[in-house]
Amino acid sequence: MGIAPLDLQTLYSQLDKIGKTQGSQAQILQVQNALQDVEKSKQQLEEKKKISSASMTEEEDTQKVKDRQHQQQNTNQQNKAKESEDLEKTETEEKTQKVVFQDPNLGQHIDVIG
């Protein structure tokens, strides 16, 4: 028994759908592989960070503490300098404030005739 033309027609119409599903499955596999590669690289970076932090010598630890203390002192000095500058600016602004003349009748009368 041969294949009827109607059967061939339905097969050809379904081939399009089969091709799309096969293509999408291939793309999904590629995306999954890419995500796994990214995860592996992140894990390797974390392991490298752990190893490098564990191998830090005592001299580096003390140097970092000294650096932090030095930075804190610098920021404290900068904050004090900014506060003194702000005080000087406010004092000079208070001195240089100008008295603005305001007319009490300005904006009170509306001329609806003209």
C-alpha cells in the first residue's frame, strides 16, 4: 500500500514544526552550556580569591591596618578643614547679604479696564 497524497501533505506541514523544535532544543543546549561555563569560571575565581587571601603574610596585614589608620586620619583632617571653610563661607555670606527693596503695592492692584 502506497502513501496517499493527503498523508504527504500532512507530513510536509509538520516538518516545519519539527524543524523549529529541533532548532530550539539545540539553542537551549548551547545556552545551558554557556551558563555552566560561567558558573565554573565564577567558582574558580572565588577559589583563587580564597587561596590568595589565605596566603597573605603578617606584614601585609599590619601594613593594611596602618594604611587604614592613615586614611582615617586624613579623612578626619579633611572633614575639619571643610567645616572651618563652611563656617567662613556662612559668615561672609551673612555679611554680604543685600537688602532687597520690595514695593508693598506691587501685585496688589489689577487693572481690568485697560
